[in-house]
Amino acid sequence: MPKRLYIVLLSITLSPLVFGNTTKSGNSASLFDKIESWYEQNMNYGSITLLMAAESSILPVPSEFVIPPAAYIASKQESSLNIFLVILFGTIGALIGATINYFLLGMLLGRPLLYKFADSKAGKLLLLNSQKLQKAEDYFNAHGKLSTFIGRFIPVVRHLISIPAGFAKMSYPAFAIFTFVGAGLWNCILALLGYLAHGQADMINEYSHEISIGIVILVILAIIYLIIGYFVKQK
């Protein structure tokens, strides 16, 4: 996913956590505690599937914001989540989103209309453009069916590779197998990161206040960077 996508989603994600009422220990809870508490109350197998389906379609939802936190929560003894089921439902969601791209956008909508949509205002709101589509299509043309597996590990290409597969009318059973295995391995990597983070929970909690301040500073700097970049582009 592009850098701008992470910045925008991070600011959107953090805003209800900073100003909301969901905390671990009242208003004195750190930002990290609020984030952790919000994920604990809202993360379940249904939401994991839905979010990963969105991530695997053209909607701007990074998998890094879904699987690692879910795995972190699942690693707790009192959690109702199972880390293996987190990976499974995340992978099922990824296959659902990729299937939507394959049939609805790749085969039904077709190449000319989709490229036109990508450069429209609606497409730009979804952080799409014809260059990204062309990159995914070139990658598919260069690597064939295997690209639907390898592409799951490549930023930008990951959530768009199913579209050129639809353009080419790739065999759906082969597409589904490659997509499921590739997405499953990617989710295993993300889940491992969440699991390893849980192993450092004591250190994270000890420095949660500093981490919270760091996150807020990064978001503020990122927003300033985007604003400056926007005006420079306009000029």
C-alpha cells in the first residue's frame, strides 16, 4: 500500500481512540492503552474477515492494521480469539475481496472502464490511478498465474493483482488457490509480528506513554507533509 494510505488511515484510526471514551483506566489511560482497548472490544472473526476483504479489494484498508493487532490480542490468555483462526478468517476475507476484484472489476467492468474509473475523482478518493493498475497488469503479464501468489507480498500490487487476472480470464480455481495460499502466508507473517509484539508487552506497557507521544508526533508531521505536498503539487 502507498505511504499516503497508511498516514491517512492511521490518523482516522487514532482520532476516535484519542478523543473517545473507550479506555482501559479512564481518561488517564495512555493512547496505547486506548488503542489496545478499542481493538479488544471491536476485533472479532467477523470484523477481521470484513476488513481483510476490504483490504484485498480496492478499498484502502492495510492488512498491517488488522492482522498484527488481532494476533496480539489473541496471544493473551484471557482472549476469546485464537491466533490460528485469526489467520484463517483473515485469509478467507482476503480471498473474498480478491474474488470481488476478479469477477466484478476484472471480468464484468473490464479494462477500459476500470482505467477510466481509476483516474476519476471517485477513483482518486480510493487512492487509485491508472499507473497503479498498469503496474499490477504489467506484473501479471510478466509472471502469469504465479503472480497472483507472489503479488500478495508486494505493496500496491498485492490488492490489485486480482484485477488483471480477471482481465485475462484466468482459471478461477487456480486463481483462488494461488490467492488463498499467498494471502495465508502473508497473514502468517503479520500474525507472527503481532505475536512477537505480545512477547514484549511488559516493555511496551512500560514505555506506552512515550510510544503514544511518538505516534501523535508522527501523525502530525505526516499531515503537515501531506498539506505541504498538496500545495506544492497545485503550484
